[in-house]
Amino acid sequence: MSLATIREKLRFGSFFRRRTPAIRGPASRDREAEMRALLARPPFAITDIADAALPLYDRALTHRSYANGSEYPIAAADDNERLEFLGNYVLDFVIADHLYGEYDLPPGEMNRRLQVTRNTKLADIVHRQGLGIDGLIRRRGQAPTDSIIADAFEALIGAIYVDRGIGAAREVVLAIFEDEIAGCDTRRNYRGRLQELVARKGLGGIEYIYRRTGPGSSPVWVARVIVGGAPLGRGEAPTKQGAAMLAAREALGRLGEE
């Protein structure tokens, strides 16, 4: 199946059946508040979750050890394994589509960069970017291992896709992974190159200022980069990280490095 065909099927929701089995709701208002707070923070930036959708996100952060426990006295809760399966493929699709559209690379190199989504890397990304998922995973008698954290992350991406569609899932995925992907390419890692240049030449601090415009379904981010107090670059893109990357690229050009 071609990438274009997969894209069309995802767009119209026929690639995955977006039917959620009935599950019990979150255990408490505190749990609801915790999940809303998690999803309201960048890079998720989802602030208008319907009450009916909360059980879906709760399930994404429920390990099977908890789902099979006794916290639910009437019936066991659904665990996150089906959402993890879905989220894994949504994650790979979004990254593959981004690589295909934004990078002029042979298939082998695109496949190498797709490895940023490997299960063994996801927990590290969750910790390094402070996503906060690890602190909300419900489990019983299980330490929050890298595998459990990675599975919950993928399940959360799956939940976002089911609740919001491929556009919202793409925005979240790229907000998290765009720098990871660019970091594989030293020439296109403009933010990293700018950081190194500024440090090497002693040009002062770097600050990125962001502004979001456009509707929630099609946001546009504008980023400005200030080096040593002077505005040197501006970028505009569908994601915050993408806009920052373009701003850094312009700054490098003004500093004679692009």
C-alpha cells in the first residue's frame, strides 16, 4: 500500500475503526484533573476535552496490571494495549509522511530516521522532554519500566487520534519529534547549529519567542529568535518546533553560516 493511500485512509478514518469499547470512567475527579492538566501542557496543548472523551485518555494510561486488579469493584477496566497498537502505527505514519514530504532522502535513510520512534527510544524522549506521562500511568505491582512508559506514550497518541483525528495527532507528534528527526541531520539541525555558533563566538544568549495563529484544527506557529538581545530570525510553520527551526535557519544566514 502506497504512502499516499495510507494518508487518504487515515484522513477519512477508514484505516482504523474509530470505535471505542465501553469502559468505566476515571476513578476520581482528581484523576480527571490530572489528565486535563497533562494534556493542556505543551506539546499536547489540548484544553477542550469533552467529559465523554476522558475515559479514552484514562484507558491510554492504564497498564494491564491495573486493569486486571480490584480497583474497579464491578468490572475490570480496559487496559491500553489496543490503543498502544493503534498509536504505534499512527506515530510511524506521521513520521514517515513528514520524512517523505520534508526531506529529500533515499528510502534507506528515511527508514534509519524513522527509528526515532522505536520503543526503546520513547521512554527516553518522555523523560528528556518532561512530558509527564510516566507519573500518570496506573499500574499494580509494576515499576514504571521503559517498556510500560513507551507503551503508554503510544497509547496516548492513539487516544489523541481517536478523539481528535490525524491532524491533531500529527501536530502533537511533530511537536515532540521534529527536533529528534532534524538532529539526525547535522546540516538541517539549524537550532543545534545556531546554539553551537553562538557559544563558539560568544554572541550572548538565545531566546525563542512564539505566537500561535489560525484555527485549532490548522494552527500556524510564528517563531522569532533573539541572539544577544538582537532579533535575527523569523519562521512560520504548522508546528512550534518547525517555526523555531526556520527562525534559526534565517539567523544562521544573517550570521553568514547558512
